[in-house]
Amino acid sequence: MVPMASTASSPHTVPPTAPLTVGFDLDMTLVDSRAGIAATYRALSAETGVPIDDALVVSRIGPPLEEELAHWFPADKVAAAGDRYRALYPDHAIAPSTALPGAREAIAGVRALGGRAIVVTAKYEPNAKLHLAHLGMEPDSVIGWLWAEAKGEALREHGAQVYVGDHVGDVRGARAAGALSVAVTTGPCGEQELRAAGADVVLADLTEFPAWLRAFEASRAAA
């Protein structure tokens, strides 16, 4: 049976007849960027001489870069470290990163229903686009540098009924937009944590998403 959110728990406010738009997070939702992020942190550490535990870093991917850098650099060095990290990223992070299972099929599943697929991510937008181009994913729009509730602004602007992510921050973004929160457990947050944050639907990974989305669209059409 395809897991569905109950009507009572669903926060989405977009009219059921609105054209389908689905938002996706990037890191650990569509893309397994752990190897690339670790490589970039190693390069940054080598340049700056600042020790960084890249294994710890990739265990908590999700929040904005500067939040992570604050664990390793003094406050007055974080901005410069962030600029240098973003500059190093294309040469170190794109090639080692891979598409997560079902990622391409999830985007294709939205398109098969006549919908639009957008990516809303905390990542620096040019680097997010590099990931997607390298992996052959072509969403209708990519919006970067937004985290948690701020993601809700872009989701509302694009009329998204659904937002898919792996982090509790993604759940908060969906709820801020009045969109249905679909969470996957491919990132740092487990099912219980995601549900406690308010996720309406929790899937093991994106391989389960196309079937869920077909059922969701059928329920909208019948409403």
C-alpha cells in the first residue's frame, strides 16, 4: 500500500486543482554528495591548516555551510572560509558525487504526470546546478541558498504542493510553504525524528516516490 498522509494532518493549502509542482532538496535527497563534500573539506583544511573531521561533517549534511564552518573556524574567519570552500567545490565535489537511488525516476515521475519539478536547496546555487548537470538531472528550476523556513518562500512562489527532503529543516520548509512534507531517510535524520518534526509522509528513499505521487495525484483528481 502506498503511504498517504491523512487529510487532517496535511498542511498544504494549494487548491487541489492547481497544476502539480513538486520541490526537491538536493544533498542526500537527490544527490549523495558526501564523498565530494568530504574531499572539498580536506582541500580547505590543507590550504588553511585548520584540522577538520570530514567524516563528522558529512554525517550532518543539511544546514547552511557557514553553520558547519563555525565548528572549525573562528567567527571572524567563517565568511572567508565559506568563500574559499565554494571556490574549491567544483574541482573537488562534483565528480565524486552520485545520484541517489530513484532520484532521476522521481523527477521523471513528476513530469509523467504533467507536473513541474523544482530544486530548492541550501547549497550555493551555481554549485547545485553543476551537480544536476553532471548527473543528467534537469529540473524546471533551481533555487539555492535557502534553508528551513526560508525554503518556504521559494516553494510558495512556485506553487509547490509537495516538498521532498531528508532533513528536519526540509520539513520545516514544507510546512512554512503550506506544502505536503514528504521525507526520505537517506540523510542524517531518521524516521522518528522526521515524523516528530511534522513530516506527513516518510519514505525509505526516492524509489518509493513515483508510486506515492501517482496515488497523491489520483486523490487530488478525485477531490
